[in-house]
Amino acid sequence: MNATRTVSESGGLPDHHIDAFLDRLRTAHYSEVSLRKKRRAPCAFSGWMKNRNIDLIDLDESVTARFMNRMIDASRDRVQRARPTLRQFLAYLRAEAIVCSPTLGGRSKIARIYRRYLDHLRQDRGLAKNSLLVYGLFIRDFLDSHSADDGSILPDAFCAVTIRDHFLAYSKGRSAEYTRLIAVTLRSFCRFLFLRGNTARDLYESLPAVREWRQSTVPTFLTREQQEALIASADRSTPTGCRDYAILLLLGGSVYVPEK
């Protein structure tokens, strides 16, 4: 899609772009609570753009910076959530060719590394588009979390401790699948940094292993042998055991005839 065809006559951002962006985050296993919080930033940004007649064709980092500078009265927590969300949103719009990408000379170091990483996944690893979107969102989060205001990377961004701490912070309280995805993505990024000469050694092993519990869920059914063993475990010489025996019979079936 050509960026010049998506310009809104009255400025602002069409709602369907925001909805599509949130769908991408949903694909990356962001929770619905996080998505509701992230929606606030692009919606507020869209209203701000519309009031100033700023169209999509003019959207770049300078525009988002102007918007962030207007959030003087906003809470620190809200500002910290808005900045990375808008960076993610702008990256999404560029990936979909809704907004034109800047020239190479105008890109920040963060943007150049991000683009080279996606090219590595696409060309060297042969990843599908959906995988690129998931990996890209996680790495954009990492880069934005360790960047300076001028778009440069903080000196200690690509060290084992920083990468491990980022993983532990972003996986806290998350589902097992989300934790697995972010670990896989960060390991892939560590390998990319080593191959490109950004790190002196491969930091792949700096990330802790994600434990995958076997038989972590209750079985959907028991075999006949398992039912018999469970029922036989009830001690019918006590009132409690007789109660347990009756309950197990009911759970095992309306009629249970043990084999002789």
C-alpha cells in the first residue's frame, strides 16, 4: 500500500490502523489488559494529530517526539507506557508500508539494527511473515527499553546481564507460551549480534532455560486400570474412607463392577 493513498483529509489516524496494530500485539501474546493500556497511547496520539491537521504522510519520530513533549501533566507511568507503544506503532505502520520509512542516513542506530535483524530473519533464516511480526515486536521492546533519547543504544545494552534482566522483567507473571517466545526471540537476537560482530561472544547461553512441565494438566480421562487402582486406595474400614469410596464410584461411572 502506498503511503500517499492512506493520507486522511482531516489528519489523525484511522481507527482500523490502531485495531490492526493491536491485533499484531495480540499475535505476540500480549494480554487483553496490556492491550487496553496500549490502546490509549495511539488513540490519544490520533486525536492530537487530528487537532493539528497532521497526516500520515508527515508521520515520523519528530512528530511522536512533539506529542510526547506535550504530555507534561501526564503521570510518569503513563509517559513510560506511551513512548515504547508509539515506537512500536510507528514501526508497524512502516512495516505495512502505511507510513514511508526514513532514508538510511536519517535512521537512528536503533532503527538500523532493528531493520538488519528483520532482514536476517527473512533472508538468512527464512522465517514467515507472522514469525517476523512476533520476533520484531519483542526485539523492538528490547531496543526501545535500552535506547537514549537521540536514538542511540545505551553502552551496556548488549551484555549478558542486561539481556537476562530484560528477559526476567518482561516474562514475570506471563504465561508459559509468552515466556517461551520471548526466550526464543532473545536467543535469536543474541546469535544475530554475535554473527554481525556487535558482541565479542555469543550470548545465547546467557538466557535461562524455560522449564516445560510434563503432565502439568489433569488428564482428561483415566484408564480402567487407573480407575480400579484409585477406587481400591479408599480405606473402607473408616467412615471417611467409605465416603471417599462412594464418591469415587460415582465419579468412575454410575455402575462399577470390579473384576474378580
